[in-house]
Amino acid sequence: MDHVEITNMRAIIDRAKQGDGEAFSTLYQQYVTPVYRYVYFRVRNQADAEDITQDVFIKTYQHLDRYSHQEISLLAYLITIARNTLTDHWRKKKTASLDEDWAMNIPDESTNLEKNISTRHDILHVQEKLKFLPDDQQEVITMKFMNDLSNKEVAQVLGRTEESVRQLQSRGLKLLRELLNTYE
């Protein structure tokens, strides 16, 4: 985002903090897709992902006054809320069911069926291998590559240093490469 976009987004956030529903709607439209993607990647179920994403934005609306531009980006703030909401979800569920067809349920606007099938196959293949990584490495890779968060933002969300995030990413990608090269 350039300086003008950042300034404009801060103004929208400030208006939303003061109860402006239209401003919050703008924030929702801007961030619902990356939050949904993050949640969906973790729960692998469309209905649960939609419910959890809705809960994230309800919690955000209720507590937006706690958000500070200087401390963390809004996306990182939303991902933090999503992580906490997912923790609550897993506690309630107690058992995480893996939906093997999770990638086939990802909404896709592509009209190229062949590309669509190939992409879904690749996503499914990566997802299958990603689950063998330690949770902290899965989190870092998901935040970095699915949500385009910076090392600083990931560090803030996870309560770690940027160096720790870089190391987790490096180890995770190395292990993921090894897993992807196995059985190919």
C-alpha cells in the first residue's frame, strides 16, 4: 500500500472506531477474503470457516477501539483475533476432523477448468504435506504466503521476534520442500 492508501485506510479505521457502519463495511470488504482464507486453511471446512470469519468480524467490531495503527497492521490484528477464535473453536470441538476434499470446496472464480483442477490438485498436495510440519511452522507459512503478512506482522501475531519468524519460515519451507519431493 502506498502512503495515500495507508492514510485513507487509517481514516476509515478511525471512522469505524467511532461507530461509522459504512466505514466498518469498507474494512470488512477489504479484509474478509484474507481472513477467510486464513481460517479456511486451518479448519478445512467451508461452513466452519464462514462462521468463524463472521465471529472474527463481530469481535473486531466490538473491540476495534483497542486497535492502534502504530502497534500492528489491521490485517495482523484481524489474524490475531482469528487465531484466538480458532483456539476457541478447537476447544469447543475437541477433535479436529480433516476434510480430505477441503481444496475442492475453495470458492474459485476461474473459468479455466483445467487450470482450476491443476491448482486445486497442487493446493491439496501442499496441504497434505503441510500438516506434517510443526504447528508454529504451519502458522508462519500460512500467514506469510496465504495472507502476505510481513515478518514483523507475523512476529507480532505470534509474540515472537522477527528472527524467530525467519528461522521458522526457513525450516518450514525446507521441510516442506523435502516432503513435496518425496513420492513424486
